[in-house]
Amino acid sequence: MTEKVETIAALRARVAAWRKAEQSVGLVPTMGALHRGHMSLLATARAKTKRTVVSVFVNPTQFGPGEDYEKYARQIEKDQALLEENGADILFAPSVGEMYPEGFAVSIDPGPMAKILEGAFRPTHFAGVALVVTKLFQAVLPDAAFFGEKDYQQLLIIQRLVRDLNMPLEIVPVPIVREEDGLALSSRNAYLSAQERKTAPLLSATLVALAKSLREGRDPATALAEAKQQLEAAGFLPDYLEWRDAQTLYPARDFSHPTRLLVAAKLGTTRLIDNWGV
Ligand code: AMP
């Protein structure tokens, strides 16, 4: 049974009972419109911790002006059915007022990594993510929390947040779940028109081809510029396409450390992100 819980007090009471029974607790934070990517996080959580909480909260503080906060899909009943099918113990679905009561004033600055790549295009995004994730950690006090590599920069920022603020939990990364044609699953894929959906897999295909040519020793600047042009020619409007150190996100130059390709591009009105280990 997946129980829907809407207040922090009720959530704490449930988790306290688990703790008393010496059961470990895993948290999977999401914004809902759940898909197989989220279910992969849940499966990983269930393999690692005895009890699992999946939060569904479309967090207003991580959306910038003009972004898709209002139109973001909200389908809590469908989400609950999927969580039931996949064996989550609790669906935590707080209201905005429960998370940000009148007079809420505290903010979190996640540091310099929040200013580059995604942060350059969404300047307040990672502060909002860090705030809501911290609040969720405080509400649940989980042993482990599970995050997708789909949001690669977010994962690194949260690892850093936990380390720098001595938060006593483990952050577990989960690999990207993709459609058969390579498109990374995302709640935002639902915005794509039929025509755009056909074009969308080119984003991951570009990363795969680029990783191969970098490995073969092609000049990175030329390879990246060509790949960007190919995306543009197919109708994408890239915000960035970068080859970075997989830990620091500083520009990569060689293969002495693990590296990652990261991309964000608009296709019509939909903004897609993806990344690939080189
Ligand atoms: P979201 O609901 O989009 O905010 O995502 C909630 C969590 O699910 C984040 O940790 C995401 O990185 C993760 N996630 C979203 N899509 C995927 C995917 N295709 N594969 C793996 N994890 C994902």
C-alpha cells in the first residue's frame, strides 16, 4: 500500500515508527508526472533501504519567471497508482503552503557550481533545488536519497550541499533511463509535438557521436562546434553543449579524469537537457 501523506507532521510520525522498528529509510524527491526514470530511482531505493518515501512537489522556488511552473503536469492520482504498482511506502505530496508557509524567508546559496551551465540560463534554479531538497531531507531524515544522472549538474550540487553542510545521509546516483531511440525520459517530453518527438533523439545521438570522436582524438573545439551546428540544422536552439570534467564541471581537456558531455537545447518551446559520459 502506498499511503499519501500531505503534512510534514504526519510524515514525521510515519518515519518515526519505522525508525523505532530499526528500518532504514530512502527518499526519492520528484516533481511528479512520474515515468520509468523515476521508477528506476524507486527500484534502486527499494534495493537499498527497507522503507521508501517518494515526494511529489512541483517546487515553485526552482522555476524562474517565464518558465513552465504553471503548466508543469500535475497528475497525483496517476502518480499514486504507479507508486503503488512499484511498491513505494509513502507518497509525500505537500501543498505549497505546507512547504513555504507565510513569511518563509531563508534561502540557500549552493555556491559557484550553481552559476555555470544550467545556472547561467536558470540563475535561481539550483538555489531553489537546494532549498527544497534540504527541507525534504529535514522532513524525512532519510539514510539515503536517490537522484538521477539525467540532471547531472543537480546531482553534483546536491552531493556538494550534503558534504559542505554535514548532512548525515548518502546521495545515490542513478543512471539515465532512455527510450529505445535514445531520448532520455523526462516529464517535459510530453510537451513535444509529434514532429518534435521525431527530432528529439538527435540530442542523445549527438552526444554519443561526439563522445566517440573525442575518444578518437578529434579536436574538441571543432567537434563541439560541428555538433552544435548539426543540432541547429535539425531545428534545435542549443543553450550550451560542453565537454566538462565529470566532478568539477570545469572545461575538460583530456582523459586524465572522467569527463562528461552536457547539453541543453530548446526544441520548439520545450527545453531538453541530456548528458553522456565520455
Ligand atoms: P523530476 O521529477 O524531473 O524533477 O526528477 C526527479 C528525479 O528523477 C531527479 O533525480 C531526476 O534526475 C530523476 N530523473 C528524471 N528523469 C530521469 C531519467 N530519464 N532517468 C533517470 N532519472 C531521472
